Amino acid sequence: MDNPNNLPARAGQGCAPSGSVWPSGVRLPTPADPDNGLRPHREAWVIAMLTGCLALVRPVGMSEEAAEEWISLATDEVQHVPADLLDEGCAMARRKCRHHGAIVPTIMDHAEERWAARKRMRFALLERAGEAKPKREAWKPTAEELEMIKRQATDRLRAGRD
């Protein structure tokens, strides 16, 4: 399939997701890639998806300028949502929304709980990875090093007074 706008392929169009994927296609963080399942689409793709949602419910009296402003504001609100959750949220919005004011809340309501679970999973993975690293002991100066530090500090203080 030709892709003149260089947009990412949609699911089912030859785009094999990377990372840990459950049979349902859900991407989840992994120890090797804790950000898997949290990456958003590029802005151009988000705009295209929101434009499709708006096209179905755009009021007859909404000017082109107002539509562009709505898309810009909606993009700012949802561009950080993980790609697969945004895809699903937009699909839900296209099926359920009857007014453009309901599109963003529908997307966010759909994504919120699963996105929070992924963030918790990522945090736990990173926390576990941090525990696996050997803990460094705090440096404790010997008596000789401590005396040398004191001498250097005293010398600097005297140099500052002169």
C-alpha cells in the first residue's frame, strides 16, 4: 500500500509491533524496553486520527478555522497518549461520539486506566533494575585524608582574606 504522507502503518497493514506484545496486540513495558507500550504516535498521525473523528460529528456551522483550532487543541491534549491506546480511543470515539466536545474525553477515558497500569509496570521494572545494581558504599575519608581536606579548606579561606 502506498504511503505518500509517510504516516506509520496501521495495525493489520503489515506493521508488526515491536517489544512485548500480548495476543490481543497490547504492548507492555519489558526489562529490555521499559518504555514499550508508552510511546505516542507522531504528531502528524495524531492530527490525521483526530481529523477523522471530527469529520463524523463536525457541526454544519463550524468554520474551517474553528475546525483547525479544535484539532490543534485536541492534539495538544492527546498527543502523549500511547499509540495503541490512542488508536483504540479514536475508534471508540468514532463509534460513540455524537458531538465534537465528547471526542477527547472519550479517548482519555478509554486510555486512562490501562495507561496508568503501564506506567506502574514501567516504574516497577526500573525500580527492580535499580535494585539489581550493586550499591556503592559512601566514601569515608581516612584520618590522613580528612586532615588534608581541612588544610586545603583553611588555605583557601586564608587566600580569600588576603
